[in-house]
Amino acid sequence: MSSYSEVVQEIARLDVLLAQGYKMKCVYENLSGTFIELQCEADTTTLQLLTADARKYLAVKLRETMVS
């Protein structure tokens, strides 16, 4: 899979969860990538981002949630 495809898939997964009403609860990083814990009511899920561009997109989304 090309790098571009990986970025698009990771961004799409994040956008889908946010569109479904999930809110970012916790973000942490380690050598395996960036992990985002998202929560919607009683349901919690974890999303792993591996690409740098997807992590940059996450930073934009975090900034948007702080401003609004």
C-alpha cells in the first residue's frame, strides 16, 4: 500500500469516528505510533495513527476542538 493510501485511510477512520459523535478523551504516543482514545456515551474505542501526516491532521482536529 502506498504511503498516500495509508494517510487517507487513517484520516478517514478518524473523521468517521468524530462524525459519529465520538470525542477525543486521551492522546498518547509511544514507539508504536500515536493512540487516540475516543468516547461516545458508554462506548470507548482506540485508534492508532502511524503516519506523520495523519498525526499532523490530528493536531489540527485537536486545535479545532479547543477553539470551538
